[in-house]
Amino acid sequence: MRRTARRLDTALAGQVLRRAELRVPRVATVDLVGMTVLGTHVVGKHLLTRLQRDDTRWTLHSHLRMDGRWATGPPGPRPGAGPAHQVRVWLVAERAQAVGLRLMEVTVVPTSDEDTLVGHLGPDILDEAWDGGAGARRVAEQGERPVVAALLDQRVISGVGTMWAAELAFAAGVTPYRAAGDVAGLEPALERVRQRMRRAVVDPKRVSRARLNVFERGGRPCLRCATPIRVGRVGPHDRLTYWCPQCQEGPDR
Ligand SMILES: [Zn+2]
């Protein structure tokens, strides 16, 4: 998400929109042409692109969900980044354009009302203001809930996806199904994963699959003890998760 936001900022920040098409019925009539793009801010998995015209500030909200993406490139006569029916947003500025494909939750609100979009999210693990002790307490307060389900619930803490939730459980030495309220060392595990996530934002190449202990390594030997990594499903959306039954203690479902 943060890489997407950086890319959008590189393409559009500081420029005036010459063309802006919102191909989503409820906001199709909103006119963003002539607005200056201030920048794109990330809250959890939400992208908030802030715009200004005179004294008024507006926020274009988008969410990538599973397969949405923003493509950027030189301005052109057509979006050109993917099949036309997948284009939800097309923004054209003087020097670049941005095309939002398969975006969800596209809406425009006054910037002062951003809280109505993302106010239900827990603290963002990548935020500068992240408080590790408070974050660990919020996860622990989920009690009997499997720890990985709690980590994936963006209302508890935001920004952790399936990959880092699985790696975090490995770092804490517990299976994904251990009760969230019963994980010793949750705070240091959160901190370790946070540091890895922050490095990954700066340099994506540093998170090659080879550096991951369990994620998407089902059936392959644990890098620490050679026991085959297990795969299961967790949480209300039955997301895939991974763990080593030898290195991680707790229930296996
Ligand atoms: Zn192991």
C-alpha cells in the first residue's frame, strides 16, 4: 500500500488534474478537474488521495482489496493500463496519469470527514506514532480468538496481512490458533515484524520469499528445524495461514 502511495505521489503530487474520470456510479458526477493533488496517505489498507481547490480540500478514497491496483505512467488519450471495464478511476495531470483498476470503495468526501471512512480501523503498525505496548494489548484483548485472526482484523490493528500475520506467529513461537490473550512475547514479535515491514516498504527486494520462515512454504521443511510447514485456514474469511508444528506451540486448528 505504501509503495502504491509513493508511486502515486511521484506521479501526481503537486500537479493540477486536467482530467478526472470516476467510473463508479455513486461518484461519477463528482468533478475533480482543476484540483491540485496534495498527496496520497495510507491508513491501514485504505488509500486517501487528498486534493485541493481554493480553500476546500477533498479526499478520493480507494481500497485495493484482493486484486485492485493503481498504474501510473505518462499522460495519454486513453487509460491504457488495462481492460477498459476494469478502470474505476482515471486521473490525468500535466506530467503523468494514474489509472485505478478494480478498485473498491471508491468515494469522495471532504477531507475533514475522512474519519467516516477509516475511523473504525485500529492503529496502523507502520505508522510513525505506533505504540507497540498499546498494539500488543489490543491484540491480547481479543482473548480466546486465534492470534492470527486477531492480527488480520483491521479493527484491532491495521496494516498486517496474511503474510506478516503468519510470520509474526512464527516470531512469537505460537501457532496461528493460539488464543490471542495467551501469547507471551507478542510485543517483541510485533516489533520484529514491524521492522521487517518497514524495510520492505523502502526496498521490496529485501523481502524475497527465501527470507520468509513459513508463509507459502506449506509442506516444505522448516528453515530452523526441517519439520514440514503446515497449512490451515483461519479467521472469518478463512484465510490461508502457515506454521511449523515443531517451532510453534499451540492448537493446530
Ligand atoms: Zn520449525
